[in-house]
Amino acid sequence: MSLAYVLKTFPRLSQTFIVNEILAHEAASQPLRIETLRHPRPEDAQADVSAVRAAVHRLGDAASTERGEALIAAQAEELAQRVRHLGIRHLHAHFGNSAAEVARLAAERAGIGYSFTAHARDIFLDDLDHDALALRLRAARQVVTVSDYNRQHLITRYGLAPDHVVRIYNGLDLRRFSLQAGAREPLILAVGRLIEKKGFGDLIDACALLRDRGLRMRCVIAGGGPLMATLAHQIDTLDLNEQVRLLGAVPSSEVQHWMQRAAVFAAPCVVGADGDRDGLPTVLLEAMALGCPCVSTDVTGIPEVLSDGHSGLQVPQHDAVALADALGRLLADPALGERLARQARARIESDFDIHHNVARLRRVFASDASPALATAAP
């Protein structure tokens, strides 16, 4: 066994990109283990990980009375022992948080290399411990991140050498996302955790504008989270209960079903008051792959995949009027939606095939000169 993933928790319903990545490794016959720091939350039981073959082990059960830095140290020591016992040659974490810290400490103690993928919250929050993150970034054999926007931020903010940070987009198994042509319902779909950075409050305001303009439509928002009551109150206050529905958390198979029906997929992402923001939403990639015309904002890496007027429509963040205009255009002009959808699919096929992208990731791991890893990296 040569590779282990270190994750805060697994599975997590909102982190399908990690499941996709693991499945792509397994499809390439790359054996790996999954080491987690916490048990999954009850709502994550809906995450579909039935196809994952990797063994999952939770660190820290023997040190369950520890907290904070003491728990991280205990988990790192346990992981270092497992690394030596199992012959693991490389550790990879997702997010530059406690998972990356456990991986860093364990790799240091076991004398192997580690890397991690930086996403969004872990590098953009206003109250980050920048010194701790800088240590993890510099100690990693290489840092992976999911957009050119993120890569430039890390290089500039932390003074990293350009070749130390590699951009590898999250990908999709395109065999599971075939382009869906044909007539679509006057339905707006949005998917994501109900948190500020998803911009769902702006979407609800835009739906009120569309209703007031006399446009016939429905909007479905799929996802659970702390803003459920706030958004439900907004819908009620704007008298939108006939137009806007909150579905709660749904499995990925149901999300695909909605994407195949909807005339528009909306990802009205914003930068939150705490600095949190999306990196490059996986659900946006999925909608583009399935041929659902997309509207999104100019936040972080989104313009790298969604080019305004070519592969979708782009609006400024926090602009409900512009969002309503873009949604209305696609609802009123199916031919425009079909053209954008075809070009969006071509964009996804060009740069977001997960098997190609995960092969690049294995080459990062193989820099530790592990024969097993090098064999699995084409």
C-alpha cells in the first residue's frame, strides 16, 4: 500500500469531488487507503460511496478524550505508525486545515512526503491562521489547487515558487454525465449547502423580479444547511411559495434528475462576509456536462470554466437584477440555451475529464519516487 488520503471526514454529501477522485484512482488500479479525523455527520449518510473500494479508518479513537492541538498530535502519531506499518509512501489531504496538519506531522515523523489540495474556505477565510497555513504550504512536496485564481492567490499571498503550486481542476467521469438534448421545463435549479457563499438569497430576490415581470417559472433549491429557516422566511415574505421550493439535502442521483429537466442551472456564488467563497463548484461542472444551460457569477475560478455568452451567462455577484435578466433570457430563448449548453459540454470535455486530471495528480504523488505510485501514473 503506497498512498493514503487524509480527510477530515468521509463521506461528506457536499464533497462529491473527493469521491470522484478516489474512484478515478481505483479505476487506474491505484491502491489507496482513507484516513479520517472524524465520524461522518448524520446528513452525510445520503452520500453515495457504494462504489469506493478503499478501506476507511478513523484516526483518534484511542485518543477520544483529547481536543484541539492535542488531538491533532495524537492522530498524527497514530497515522505515522500506520504509515510505517502499512508501507505507505505518500499522504495526500484535501483542504489546508486540520487534515493537512495531521498529514504534515505524520509525514514528518514517518519520513515520507505529503501534499494537499487547497480549495476555498481553507485559503480565503478572513480569520485564517496564516502562519499555520504557510507552514503546511511550504512543507508539502507540492500543493494542488482547483483553479488558476487560487494558484495565483497562493503564490502571491504566501510567496511560493510558481512550480510549487499546480492547478488541477476537479473533474467528472464523463461516462456518467451524458449530454441531454431536447425540451426542458421552465424550471430554475440551484444546488448547494444553504450557506452565504452560495448566494441563494440573491436567487430568491431574482425570482421575485421574474414573477413581477409576469414570467412563468419555478425554482427548486436542493441542499441543506444553516440558512434553511432564513431562506424559507425570505420566500414567505416575498410571497414566492408557489414559485420557489427548498428541497433540503438530496442524493447526487436526484440532483442529476433535476438537471436533466431544468431550463436553467443557477450558481449565484458570492464572497461571504467572512471571506469564504466557492473555488469552482462541482455542481456547476455537472450541469454543464449534462447540457443544462448555466448562469453564474464572476467569483474566483468560475470565469475559467464559464465564459459569458459562450459556455453560459455570467453576472456580477450580489446583483439580483442582472441575475434575473440572465435567467429570464434563458427561460425565454431555448435556442440560446441549447447553443450555450453544447459549448459548455465541449469546455468540460476539454479540461475536466477526471481520468486525465487524476493521472496528473498521481504524477504529483509519484515525485516521491514510489515505484507503486509511478506504475499507476500514466
